[in-house]
Amino acid sequence: MSELVLVTGASGGRQGQTGRHVSEMLLARGVPIRAFVHKLDERSDRLRGLGAEIVEGDFLDAASVRRAVDGVSAIYFAYPVKDGLLDATAIMALAAREAGITRLVNLVMLRSSLDAPTPRMRQNYLSEQVFEWAGIEVAHLRATVFYENLRALVRSNLSVNGPIRLPWGDESTVIPLVSAEDVARVGVGLLTKPSLPSPSSYPVIGAVLALGDIIATFGRVLERDLRYEDITDEEWRREALARGSNQHAVEHLSQLWRFFRTAGLRPSVIEFQVTDTIEYLGGAKPKTFEAFVREERAALGANAPSVQGLSGGVRTTL
């Protein structure tokens, strides 16, 4: 495939930055891309240096979206976890239909239905319907919680040598996870295959881990004694908002954590098992959570002193 691909979220945002990974992977394959960025900065300069065409615009500005779509053959659509998804979807669907786009890869969340456990997931379902109605070939990439989300969740606690404070219940709570790079690999596979395999939605899970295993992995790799503290949903909301998270994301994540905490899931539950999508469409086995944490050791403060001078082990405060 050598046709021009429009990649939204190309500079990378606050979540998994799949758009940046998709951009870099396509360019490495020799696929020309147009990077749709919210503002011009050093991140867009870097993409330009790699060979990307850069276009500045806004998901919610129809004129800029139409300019971005003009002349491309495929689109990677990744709207950030904030307000405006349905408006952005309608604008992109209209522009894609008018431009005769042959394929659109739509990044959504693992669950997408009218009765999904969070408002964002319910919006994802409506977004999918809009793209289907637009009459373009669309693939829905259903990604679960990014490893990068966990990195962000624990980093602030680790930096002050405090407990990892989350409303996740006890250590048996199970979380399905995936690396943003693996999601991007699948996205690239869907963008570049001659035809899309059936069905039109592709679940992407790279690991299914209990909370105790997640905390133990952080402790083992960072060589620190980590203490987990179960907190209320309201406490987590207040702390997340104080750290600068937007209200839409906080509400989505708060309800997602409640779902995982109360669902009574175990790693063997069929709904949440590692999928073959990553290897089949992305061309590589899923990155393990431990491998990800090892890559992030420096950013997570691997050489910081252990909690209360101890090393190894996991302690839980409930």
C-alpha cells in the first residue's frame, strides 16, 4: 500500500498515543502519511523529520477535517477520552464519505454497546453506528486498558514514595490490559491489508492480570516494596481531577474501575482472554506487562528508595 493515510492524534496525547505509533510504523513501512495534529510543536516537527506531511486542525472543526481528508485513501481515527466524540465522529464520517475514503480504522474501547458500563463506551457504540451508516469500509479496533494508563496512574504515587492509591478493591480484581504499541500494530495491519478480514470489529487484549500481579510486577522491576491502598471512587475522582484529568475521562475511568472491581472476574473468564488479534494482524506476540515496565524503569523512578526502607513484596491496605 502506498496511498496516503490520514492519521489523527498523530502527535500523541495523554493516553496511549497510538496515533504517534501508527504514524511511525507506517512511515517505517514506506507508507506516506498525513499527520493530523492539534497544534504545531516539537512533536509535529519530529514527525515531519520522519517524512510525514503535517496538517494542523481540530476534530470539531468541519472545515479543517475536510482539508485533512482531501486526497487520502484511508484514515486512522483516534479521538481522545474527552467530550465531543459524537460530534467529531459525525464530522469525520461526513468528510470521509464526501472524499470517497476506502477505509477507516476506528479506535474504540473493549466494550461497545448501549448497556456498556461507562458513558464513553456507550458513546463508542453510537460512534460505530455513525461510521457504519456513512457507507465506508470501517474496522473497529476494540482496545482495553493501556499499560500506559497504569504507568500514569502509579507514577505520581511512586514519585512521592507513597502507596499506589486506586479504587480497585482487593488484589484479586482482574484487569485486561494491552500495550499501545500492540494496538498500533493491529491498526497498521488493518490499514495496510488488501482487504479486511471479517467481522468488522477486532478485540485487542495483550494480558489479563490480577491487581496483585500488577503491583508485584512494578515492585519486582523497580526493586521497591510497594504498598497498595484501596480508596473510594470519590477519593480517586478528587485526586484525578486535582492532577489535571478532564471530567469526561475521570467519569469514564471511575465507572470502569467500579466495573472491574465488582464484576467478580478471574483471569480465566472467557470475555477477557488474550486475543490472537495482535499476532494475526500486528505480526508480533503481545508485549508482556513486565517487558513494558522494564522499558519504563527510568520514567517510573527505578532508583528511588523503597517504601519505608524495605525491598521486595507487596502489601495491601484495605
